[in-house]
Amino acid sequence: MVVWPFLGALALGVGTVIERIVLMKRQINVKFYQSAQFLAIIIAMLPFMYFFWKISPDFYSLKNIFFFSLVILLSMFANFFTFYSVKGEEIGKL
């Protein structure tokens, strides 16, 4: 199980390189690109919902709902800050 962090880091690096190439060559708006990328990830994960999606009664405890809301809120802030940082910088060549 030690290999999963390395695969995650590799996927993040490849994703960053692809993002820079697409944004530089295609002249696509950053906001549109991030929205399209999010939708592509959702569409790619939809087939897996049939096999892995189960909601147990523990989900409805107040603690778990709080942490779920916190994850959503922090993800929104992270995406906003990512958009803001990419919007303000010049996309250079790798």
C-alpha cells in the first residue's frame, strides 16, 4: 500500500503538465477549463458508483455531517484559490 502516495504524486504531476499545455496552446479560459475538468472527473467516476456507493446509517450522525460539510467548504476555497492563482500568473513554457 506504500505505492498509492507515489501514484497520486505522479498523477498530480502529469495533470499539472497537461493543464499547462492545454491552457498555453489552446488559449482556453481558466474558469472554463477547471469546470470542464471537474465534470470530466465526475463522468469518469459515475460507473464506479454502482459498485462502491453505500450510505450507512452512521453517515447521518451530526459529527459526520459536520466533517462532510467542512470538506465541501474547504474544497470550494481550494478551488477558488487555485483559480485565483492561475488567473493572476502568466502561463509560461515548461
